[in-house]
Amino acid sequence: MMPPGFEVGAWQGILAPARTAPDAVARLNAAVRAALADPDVRARLAAQGAQPTAGSPEDYARYLRDEVERWGRVVAESGATVE
């Protein structure tokens, strides 16, 4: 059983190697946003239970940092170790 206020979800995203040229990142982001704006793509994702969200590369970087911090705390507080 999860503690009150604890929420878990699944997410997917597209990442590029570190130091990828900003113009390449912008083109990739534009292509993903265009795909996620397509009603057929949205319908297919919704049929799989997904809630497509498009944002900026900065939005996604912030989200990933927050998730790493959040799950790092969960692991630390759990006392889990790697054997």
C-alpha cells in the first residue's frame, strides 16, 4: 500500500545525446509536437491509456531532474541497496 499523497505514473519521452546542437533539438521537438498534434496519433495514444503532452526541451529537462530527485529520495528513505 502506498503512503498518502504518493503518486506513481509511467512516462515516455525522447532524449538526444548530451551536447546535441540546439537547432537539432529544436527540430526534433517541433517534429514531436507536430506528431502529438495529429488527431490520429493522439487517438492511438489515448487508446493505450496515454495522455500525450508536448512541451519544450527545458520543460522536459526540468521534469526529468524532478523525477530523479524524487525517486532518489524514495530509494534513500527505503534503505534499498545494490548487491
